[in-house]
Amino acid sequence: MTAFERIQRAIDFIETHLQEPMSIGAIAAPTNYSAFHFQRVFRAISGFSVQAYIRQRRLTEAAQMLTNPQVTVLDAAVAYGYGSHEAFTRAFETCFAMTPSEYRKQRDKPGGQRRLDLCAGAPFRDGVGGKTPNIRFLEIHSVVGKVYRTSLANSNFYADIGGFYQDFGESSGYLHIPERAKPGWCHGISCHFQDDGQFDFVIGEKVIQPAAALPEGFAAIHLPAGWYAEFDASGPIDTVPRIRDYIYGTWLPNSRYERTDGPDFEINDVCSSCFPDDLRIKVYIPLREETVHQASSPLQHP
């Protein structure tokens, strides 16, 4: 089963339960992905967070109900999980830029969000097509850094990460890292993934050995030895988000590789970078070893 077919199963589940409460775990179950990885792949393939897609689909179906003059605004609100007329109206106006009452008066009504059909054509991320990674074996190494938290449910989580880097730089976070092994090479590590979409993003540097006691808000992350897909994400500041969406929405689903559990990370050559127009960054995605040996791409082993 392809990644697109797996995500389509989740979409089909969503569509048959739009008028019922849904948990991320239940939606992810037909895909056989973990709840977190499901949300990551869903967003990369569809362009929506799971929560945003559900919200827009519910509002679209509620709007369709409002074309029936016998249906009240409260009827439509309750049918799609809104506890009050006011809450529904606020959400509806955010989606359609008009109130439900104004919507009913429109001759040419906005169409809303159609049901996604990935089988009709797999999406492809523009602007990064043809990015071929190096498949490399990396030895175990430790990073000490400042811990931040964000969530895949936040459609602006990439902006959050940009803010984390800014905070780390402005607070001279690197000065709090003892025994730095490679000064000037900054790691950004995504880890501690939660079923609700929350995860930690740790910004720091490789260390010779983590200190026994670290400053408040800092942690040691041990990146395991193994095979990684290494993507060059150098360029303007928006390149990394586009590369990451390409990886999970296009490259992985169309490759013979599978992501293994554990952190993924990016390494920024700070000294050679010019923020925000020309960053020197590589992104590393951990791969299942058996899929590496089955694939035909050239391997790089120290």
C-alpha cells in the first residue's frame, strides 16, 4: 500500500465521521502509521493539518445544509459539532468571509473545501523537484541544546521554529553549551513526538560529552548511529520548510525507503550562512536499515 493510499484511507474515515467526535488515533489507525507520523505525512501530502482539514470539511458540509431553507443556522451548527450559534458563526465567517445568514443570500456561493481524492492524482511539491538525497551512515553523536515546543496542529509551526532560532541567537544560547565539539555548526532537532502532534525542537551544538548538569531549559539529545537521507536545503529561509514537505509529501512516498523511529535533524553551517537569504543547511531523515540495503541508491559509509 502506498503512502497516498494510506492517507486516502484516513480521509475516507474522516468523511464518514464528520458529524461525530474523532481522535487522531482513530483517524490514523487505517494507515498503520503512528499518530504523529500520520499527521506529518498528511500535512506534507495534503497541505493541511488534520485538524484544519476536518474543520473546513465540516464547515463546507454545514454550508451545504444551509442551502435548504428548512434548516436553521443552529441546526447546521449542532450537526457539525458546534456548541452554540455564536461559535459556529465565528468559524463560518473565518472560512467563508461572511456570516451564515449572508451566505444564504448569495446567489453565487463559495464552494468551500472539497473532499480530497489522492487517487485522482498524487500532489507534487513545486520548487524542490529533483532533489536527490545522499544516503549516508552517521555515527552516534550527542547534542546539547535549548528545548522548545511546538505542534503539527499549528499550521504556522514552521514560523515557530524560525522564532526559536531567533531566540536562541539573541540569547546567545551557544554560550550555555559546555564542551562544544564543533562550534559554528548548529543543530535543529525534532524529537519527543506526541500523539497529539506536539514535539520538541532542540537547538544546540554537538558536544564532546554531555555535562552532568545543564542549564535550565537545556537538554542532551543522543542522535543514534544509522542510515540517513541527507538533503541539501541551502538557500533562503523558506527552503527548509519546502524541503521537509517535499521529503514527506513526495520523496518518501515515491521512494523505496522508509523512515525509522527517532529524531530527524538539520545542521546549519552558521559561519557560511547569511540570514535570511542564504543559509547553508542540510536536513537528515533516519531510515530503516533494511530498506536502505534493498534500495539501489549509492550509499556513503565512513
